[in-house]
Amino acid sequence: MLKLTGIVIGVVMSLVIVELATVRHAPVRPGRMISECDGALAEVVIQYVSDADAVLPVYREFLRQLPTDVTVHVMCPAQADYEELCTAIGETRCVLRSVLVGHEMTSWSRDRWIATASDDPNDPIMLAAPRSEAGASSWPARAGDEKLAFDLANSTNGAVVARRSDLFFDGGDLLADRDNVFVVAHALRKNLQRTVESRDELIAMLNRMTGKRVILLDESPEHHAGMFMMAAGERTMVVGDPSLAHEIWPRVMTELPGGPDFSDATQRRFDAVASQCRREGYRVVRIPTVPSTDGKTYLTYVNVITDHRTASAHIVYLPVYRGAEPLNEAAAQVWRDLGYEVRPIDCTSTYRFFGNLHCLVNVLRRT
Amino acid sequence: MNGSIVRTIAVWAGVSCVASLTVLMPKRLTATDPVQVSAIAQPERARPVLAGEGFELSVRVAGQATDQPFAALKPGEPIRLELIAVSKASETIDVKPLVRLMSTSPVSRMSRTPSTPTEVYRTEPTITLAPGETRTLVVETNTVIPQDVQVTVALSQGSQEIWALGLATALR
């Protein structure tokens, strides 16, 4: 009798354990890539490593403006890095949550993963991490970046799950609005005959990964999408235009490595993006952009984070650059004309490192 | 209830719980377990192939027998490549691929991305292939790969281009 009682208790205990484990880790329903321009910011992710001084001014200005209902997951190698960031930032209204990973990493969150969410807000967010990180073989911090999607997932008690994609990409190669995902042209070159047989196969795999219709750009600047285009909702796409900046450039006192690139070849790539967006039925709004001859350093005004708090209250956190005030103002006016409240973020310290606000901040959840 | 009764029940409860869990627990314990979910479903294609009209072309480091899409080189060692051309045509054809070495230099540790690849070598050899023939052509680039520089070997024919091989001096 005593043995039987023990066996019954043991079986009941095991059933409870299995049930708890099953509930917590229910299969993830397919989701759709989170739009750049729909909904209010709820959770964002940034990365910080000690001595990355260049990103602190950007974080300081951005985080201090975020409202109380936004959670910022701060990924750092160690507690000391997190404390250094908090000291530099000062007081914020948003909630900061540290995610300590214990390995090297960079400060750029955008390219590490894309996030998809199902229609059910109770479902976990799914992160898709690229197959590998460019440069990881000889760049230890980049090798550490490969693990960050899983570090984040493991810190959230099941609210976020991560998987590794079969595809080579940077998160910044993809840009989603409500219905579509735009993918930079060179994503094909990264994958053709390496992970896929053809362009169509790549599109099909991206479609499965993002849950949205994929528009693979035929031609685009050799940079991440958020450096030359940004979705503004209602099928409106803001696309960079070097020719608009060229007119203003003589009044700009900012330096670019190698000087600005206002060549016809570069202009053609930006125009090709605009043309393809129009063919897809988008209203295209052009905005001044200055690419440099190194191909990576941009004074860009589409590298933004938008926050649609309500149907009428739209905020854009807009990169600006000291010495480029005439450009800053022209760009701000474009966003104001689109109905946005413009909140400038000084990115003078980061643009020389090939990225700005949107590159530093990844969005985990919108409501 | 004395101690021996409690002990007996506890022992049998523990044994049966462990036995039941062994049978009932799903194989995948946690959805975020890196071992489970970080695995790549599809292996990368061994030695990417440029498929043209009537031929296939691939490349590897001369003398390296493996078909991996990445290869390690010693700093200061000139890059020697082997182009492997396979005829799929029923008649003799001339293949004129463009072979380029694209170099990505180290950048500041703060940088978001590696630098824009710059072309450090190019050649456009002509390879004549009889029907069904496989030919291997050695390309002496005389190009040296410095420490921490990554090089991509790009093969193209017409508008089609593939990144056929990655080279670096320090692989993990």
C-alpha cells in the first residue's frame, strides 16, 4: 500500500512537471516581421560595451525621451558595462533591464536579428538570427554578436524565442512595413549558390522567415536598408536622395571620409529604389542624404525610429549632425510634412562608424 | 505516521516520478535552448557553383582538397586558386568567367559593418571545354592577404555573380 501511494504521488508529480514545461514552451505560432511604422514602441533592445564612447551621446538623447511604458533591454558583456552606461545616461523615464551575456560583442543591435510576432499578444516574440555574422572569423566581437539573439531569448523566461536562419543576412538588410518586407539587392549575392539556388528560392525563404510579402530590390546602395529608405506608414516610403543634399552641401560644415559621393552611379542606385517602390504602389517621398565615397559613411535622415503612439500622435526620432544644420532642417521638414513630431537625436559621434540611431536600436515589440 | 512510512512513500514517489518523466517529458525541453534552436537546418552548399550556359564553374584554394566555402590562409602567402570548369554542353565551348578578389579591410572596432569590399585582383581567362570535359585552371593571383583582412572570391558570367569562396587569415 505504501509503495502504491508513493508511485501514485510520483506519477502525479511528473505529470505536473510535464504540464508546466509544456505550457511554458508551447510551439511558436508563425508570426510576421515587426513593422517599422505601425504601433507604439513597447520594448527595444540596445547593446553596450565599455569604452564605446561614441554611442553614449546617442543613447543619452534617445533613452531620456522614451516614455514610461517602454522597456529597454540593455545587452552588455558584464555588470560593469551596464553600470557605466547607466551612469552616462542618467535618469530615464523608460525602464532599463540589463541582459548580461558574458562574452564580447559590438554596440550595434539592429543587424543581430529580426523579430516576428503573431497576432496573439500572448505568443512569444520569435527572433531570427542570421546564419553567421560577416567578419566573425577575424573579429571576436562580431563572433560574440552571433550569440546575442539566443542570449536575449534565454533571459526572457519564454517571452522571446530565437532560432538561427539558414540564410546569410544582416537584420538591417530587411525593412518591414505593415504588408511588405523590402530586402536590399546584395542579399541575393550573399546567398546565391551558398544557401539558395535562385532568386525565387531566396524570396520564398525570406517570405517564410518574415511572414510577409518580400520585395527584393533589383538595385540598391551597398548598405543596409535603413540607411537609404524608411517606411512611414500608409504605403509611404521615404527614400534618400543625394541630389537634394547636393544643393545644400555648400552650406554644410561636416566632414565625410573621402568627401561626398554625388556621382551619377550612386544617384542611380537611390533612384532605382524609389522607382521600385513606386512600381509597388508606394507614395515615395525623397529626403536629402549624403553618402561618402567610402560607400559606408552616410549623413542619412531615414535611419530613424518612429513611434506611432496613437493614430494621430506620430513621433520620429531623427538623426541630426552638428555642422549640417541646413541639411538637418531640410530633412526635419520632410518628416514634419508627413505628420510627424520630430525629436532630433545628435548622431555626430556615430555616423563615422557606418551607422546611426536605427542601427543601434532594434525593436522587440510594438503595441 | 512514523519516519519509515514517510521514507518509503518518498522513495517510491521519487523513483516513479523520475521514471515517468523519462517517458513523458518532451525531447525538446526549452524552446530557447541554444543547442536545440541554434542548429542550422540546411548545411551550406559545399563549394558554390556558378551555373552558366553549358557549364558549371567553381573555385578553391590550390592544393586544398576540401570543398568548404571558406578557407584559411597564412599571412603573407600569395593566393593561388584553382578554377574547376565542368562542361554540360554537347559541343566544345569557350567559357570566359570574370574572377575577382574583393578585399574587406579591418575597420575600427566601433564600426557597424566591415568596410566596403574593394577589388584587389581580376582576371578573365578563357577556358575551352570539350563535351563533358572537366578542366582545372590554376590562377596565380600574386595577391597577398594581410592579417585580419578578409577576401571574397567572386565569380561572374554576364549579370550573374556568386561569392564563391571566402578567405581569411584567422579562422576560428
